[in-house]
Amino acid sequence: MQDLDSKIEAYLAGELNPEETAEFEKELQHNSELYESVQEQRELRERLEGFRVRQKVANALSENQRSSNWSLSGKSIFIALLMILTFCLWYFTRKQPQAVNTANPVIEKKEPVMPSSPKSQVEPVVEAPEKIEPKPKSTPSKSRLMALAKQFYQPPNTAITRSSGENNSASDIQRAKQAYEDEQYEDCLEILLTLGGSVQPSEVRYLLASTYFTLGNYKKAAEIYTSLESSFIYQYDAGWNLIMCQLAEGKLDKAKELLAALSEDPQAPYKARAQELLVRL
């Protein structure tokens, strides 16, 4: 169980290599318990990140509050000292002997000398705590989009079935599948092109589109996937890989639009993967 948790954590952190990621996501697609575990760990990571942000904000506010309290305390002490000094000056001035006029015994009454008002003090400016604005989510680079497209791409099922009396066309299809499994993509493409991809069954066209995708010809792959969206067998897989072609070509807005529609379709088998990919974009 601990190994599984570690693998889920490595997957969410993007630390798995492409082969491990593809294998893990393939299992994720068919294992609902594993998918729920991944979702729980993702939510836990998001909550922890939110807690760290809130803690930073609280610390910043606390620091500014201490500075504000110190400034107000210093101001109060200054005012108190000023009042004491004013009172002392007034008191000692009042105690001075009065001058006597010999010609007129009337004692002149002197008004107490009040100190001139001190110059206005410049009060320290207490800056309001800086509002922490969430950073806008940066747009992924084209290389990042291409890497995600390859990671989430759905490869064809190249399981080879052999039967006696197979014709030349069936034999060529099997050789093409074997070449694809052996990662001899150029050889696979050459064999499939000799078959005439546009008039072949859906299985052959899907394999041809996947070969184009693997070789980086996303435009050609998209054309074939589009023609397979009406196929009964490959409509969902072809539709999903068509989105991956959009992503690999850097058409982020279009890919997001298609993923959003797919994530809201309760019948779509790729709904969970669409939601996950939207989060990573």
C-alpha cells in the first residue's frame, strides 16, 4: 500500500518517466479505486498548498499589526512627554518674582509664558499590509503541451491474432502491427501506405493515424482521426486523440473547449481523463 501511495505521489508530482506515466494512466482508466485514491491525494495536496498560502498571509498581517501597535505606542509616549514639559514650563514661569513699579504701587500681573507650539510632527506612515494577489496561471509552453499530448494519447491495440489461410492483406496488417509494437514506426508507415489507408478498415486507419501521431505529423493524424469519429468502434478513441493532436499543435483554446465539453458528458468514457488534463492545463 505504501508503494502504491508513493507511486501516486510521484505521478501527481510529475516524477514518473513517460513509460511509467502511460502505464499508470492506463491502469487508472480501468481501476476506479485507484482513480479515487489519486483524486483524494490531489485534493489533499491542493488543501495543503492553500493552507501554506493562508499561513503566509496571516504572518504578514501579524507582522504589520505589531509594527502598527509600536508606532501608536511611540506616538502616545511623545504626546505625554510634551504635556509634562508644557506643564513644567508654565509652573516655573508662574513662580518667578513679580516686578514692582515704585511710582505706582500697582503690581503688574504677568501672564504666564506659554511655550510656542512645537512644529507639527511627521507621523510615521503605517503601510497597509500588501494584498497578495494570486498569480495568474501561466500558459504552458508548446513543448509542455506536446509532452502532455503524448502522455495522454491513447495508443492503438496492436494485439496480433493469427489464423490459417490468411491473405496477403491480412499478413501485411500483422507486419505493420508488429513493426508498431517494435517501435519501427517508419517501417509501419511504409507498410500501411502500400495498403491504401483511405479505403482500409477502421482498424488499419486508426493504426495509420497513430503512426503519424507518433512520428510527429499531427496534422495528418488529425485528418484521419476526424474521419474515424463516425466509426462505431473507434469514435471515442479517435475523438480523444483528435484533441491530443490539437494540443500537440499548440491549439490550446480549441483543445480546452473540446476537453470541457467532454468532461461534462456523463456518457463519455474519457470524462475523468478530460477533467484531469484540464486541471494540468
